[in-house]
Amino acid sequence: MIKLMKSLFLIIMMLGTLISVSAYSWINVWIGLEMNLLAFIPLINSDNYKYSSETSMKYFLVQVSASMFIMFAILYSFFDLNSFDKLNEMSNFVFNCAVLMKMGAAPFHMWYPEVVWGMSWTNALLMLTWQKIAPMILIMYNFKMNTLFYLIILISMTVSGVKAWNQTSMKKILALSSINHMGWMMGMMFLNQSLWILYFIVYLFITTNLILVLKKYNINSTYELFSLMNLNKTTKFFFFMNLISLGGIPPFLGFFPKWMVLKILMENEMYFLAFLMIFLTLISLYVYIRMIFQPMTFKAPEKKNTFKNYDSFFIFVMNFINLAGLIIFTLIFNLY
């Protein structure tokens, strides 16, 4: 019965996202976002995680506040333009700030790492991936390239890199990494929408691989990464390969979406923005390298390769696909 209810809420959550991104009026957008919110809160509490109640309350308060601003923007614009299909200049600004708050982008990011930290790994995965889709597409529909937008990209990348330096929680590090990748995706979406979707798919794939391993071996902090030393070389290699790939170090899979972003920015003569994005990403790379250095260099007795259960085999298959994706991207860009 519990699994059935979780499946029902998961379907409603996804349906709310699809309604928001396909709506023709702002009222329908708001309805889709509320459906998504009201279905995700029971999912947070369904895992009986020790911080679920506190986390669901924090998430509810933040999302309701953002929804209130969205409704204010819609109504204010309706009284001004007598239409639910358009937003005036002030409503547009309020709406964009509310959507940025919903997806946890800087400077509205304060709640995001704490909420992800209080979730189970399954719900954290949904929070880091699926819950980004509707807000980012709404930003893409409604935002224009201007100085404010550049500042949001740079602030997101700066805050995520600096705050990750003193973090030991893996969930908070992944949440801050998500904020960093939001900056890259927002830099791409206004110049090439199809490549933005490709960037998101690669990010989704790498994050899923990481969380599968972290959940399987119950790793919640950077200190617990030393427990991977006793695993076989294949598992350690796949895990740390995904971690480096998330940081965007060449020639791993996560580097190629960033390469695409930089190429598009260069073609549009946004050289200064591209330089700042590269420089700010180096701050985050230090965090990833620090996390993998000691567990990879220490020598310890290792287990043999075994794929007796479904989880181990699934992790192996996902990482094998990751390697295949790396080869495909390399061939495509060499031909290009």
C-alpha cells in the first residue's frame, strides 16, 4: 500500500511539472507548480528518514513563499494588462525571482543545501534533478539576457564553490554542485535550447550514478569515503570517475557539456563571461580533487569483483553506459 501511494504521488509530481512547462497561461503554470509541491511533500515524509518532518516543513515554507510571489506577479499584471497571458515589467521581475527561489539558485539559495541534507538519498536525487526542470524551463521562457542575468550566473557559481570548501556532508556538496551547474545551464539555455537539454541529461546521468553508490554503501560524509578503500578497484574507479566527471575535468563525460557552453559563449563573443565561468569552476574542482585524493592513494585490502545482487549489477551497467557516452562525445566533437 505504501509503495502504491508513493507511486501515485510520484506520478502527480511529474504531472505537475509537465503542466507547468506546457501551460498557455500563467495561472496554469502556477497550478502545475502547486501540484508538484503538494505531491513532493508526502514523498519526503514517506521514507521515515530522521529529518523528514523538519525538512518537509522547511521545503513547504520556502515553496509557498515563492508561490505567493508568483501569484502576486500574475494578479498585479492582470489588473494592469487585463490578461493572464502576459506579465508587465515589474511582474516579470517578481516572477523570475520567485522561480529562482523555487529552484534554489543564488542569491536565493540559503535554504537549498539544508533541505537536501535532511532528505533520504532517493528524495535528494529527485530534488537535484527532476525538481529543476519546471523552474528552469519557466526561466527560459520568461528571462532575457541582461546584466542581472549575468550576475545571477556568476553569483551561483561563486557561492557554490566557496561554500563547498568547508563542507563535509556529501548531500550538501552535491546540492552546492547543483547550484554551480545551474549557472552553467542558465548560461547555455538562452543561446541554444537543445544543447541545454543535453547538458541536463548528462548532469542527471552523472548525479544518478554518484547517488546510487553513496546510497548503496551508506556514505553521508567525506570522512566515510575511506570506506571505499576496501572495495574492489572497479567500484572505486567508477565512483571517482563520476565525481571527477561532475567537476568537469577533461576527458571525462562531464567536461563535454561545459565545452559546449564555452564554445557557444565564444561564438556569441561573450569572452569575459566565459573566462569568469572557467575561473569560478576551478574553486569547485579543488573540492572534488580533495575528496578523492586520499581514498585513491591509500592502499588497503580489496574485495573481489562481485555482481551477485541487482544493485551492484545496475551500478556497473550505469557506469559502463557512462564510459560509452564518453567515447561517443569524443567522436562527435572530433568530427565536429
